[in-house]
Amino acid sequence: MQKRNRFLYILFYFLFIAASLFSRDKIKLAVLDFEGKNISQSSAEAVTDLLRTELFNTGHFKVVERQRIQKIIEEQKFQMMGFTDASQAVEIGRILNVQKIMIGTVTLLGNTHLINTRMVDVQTGLVVLAESVECQGGEDQLPRAITELAIAVSYKVGLEGKVIRIDKNMVYIDVGETDGVKMGQEFDVVRTGEVVTDLEGHVMGASEDNVGTICVTKVQDRFSVAEVVDRSVRLETGDLVKPRVETSDRPVKKKVEKKEKTEEENEPDMPMIF
């Protein structure tokens, strides 16, 4: 009996470890109907519907259905025709309780469709991604272009994971080759802080602080190993990792210099199994 109980304990332990390593929350996303320029609004909405489907198919997003968005817009008396205003989109996103919201336009120039998108972080109100795609050859080529757009968005925004192990200057993260991680790719390490609520006590999100940068040195199917490039505080398991987006106002990080370990850093890590 004791041997059986011990076997079951070990089995449950391994299952727990596997689940903690490979489970990640998908990003909750709402895509508002795009504005049509030089095309009918119904055509722009059809493009938006295709994009919702393709974003869902990437496996990185929980996409809100259009019917639910319509209901909220009607209840709040927003204008339904083509959203391009980021502040209004954020307000809708908060009501829908999503993390990200996407707005955009579909423009027809001659025989070329141009789809412009912007993704806004609902918590901060900042545009976190601007992505576009051109489609030549008429409407028959639109599905292929929309698929390419969804893949590009997923790679840049949907690729979020967590730190699952720290071994000296090496950091293990729970995203790998199957998620599109590449050798040499840099990630920002983000720590979630205090929960933010509105005046009525409803949870609006949580504060986030960038605490470091890591660069991938080894990629496996379900996880990756990265080297610390820069850090402001000691990194911890559970910290979020997000693909680093280079902008002109962000300084280039220098590789962190090795220093003597503190007593805290000398403590042995918990054993991890892959």
C-alpha cells in the first residue's frame, strides 16, 4: 500500500511539474470592426471577421466574438461603423475585460488592398503594435494576406511566456520552437505588481515593470534557454517575458557584467525536470 501511495505521489508530482511548465494563459483580445476606405463597410467587416478567425487559429489569443462586441457597443451607445479612435477602443476593451484590443482600416487603392492595424494595451492605453499588409490581385488573395497578418501579429504580441527556472546567468522560459521562438531573439522580462481597480472596486489590471532583458541562446520544442543581457533587479521564476520591440527612444542594452554572487544568489535552485 505504501509503495502504491508513493508511486501515485510521484506520478502526481510529475504531472504537476509538466502542467506548470507548459501551460500558459492566452491573451484576451477583441478586434473591433475595421473602417473601410474606398470599399464598403460590409467588406471591411468581412476582412475583420477573417482576421478574428486567423488570430484565434494561431493558438495565442482568446478572441471575443463579434456578437458580444456588438452587444456592448449597442448598450453603451457607441458608433458601430469602423473604429479608429484608440481612446474609445480602450473604453470598450475595459468593458469587455480584455487585455488587448485591435483597431484598423481596410483601404482599396486600384487593385491593391491595404490592411492597417493597431493593437492597444487596454491597461495602459498605449499602442503596442502597428502592423500592415498589402494584397494585390483582388479579393481572391485577401485570405492569404490576412493569414500572414495574423501570423505576424501573433509572433510579435502573442508570444508571451514566463520564467520557469533560473540557473546563475541563464534563464529558462516556457516558450520554444513550437511558439516561434528564434535563436538570438530578445525578450523583456516584466514583473506584475499591484492590482489596479476603479472607484467601484472592479479589477482593471495590474501594474507591470520591466526588470530586465534576456537573449535566447538555445531553443527546444516547448521551452528556451536565454542569457541575461540586462537587469535592474534579481529576476525571479514567474516573471513574464515578452518579445522585445526596438524603438528609437529605447537605449541599446549592454551585456550585464559578471559580479560576485550574493548569499541569496548562492542558494540552490529547486530541481526542474524537462
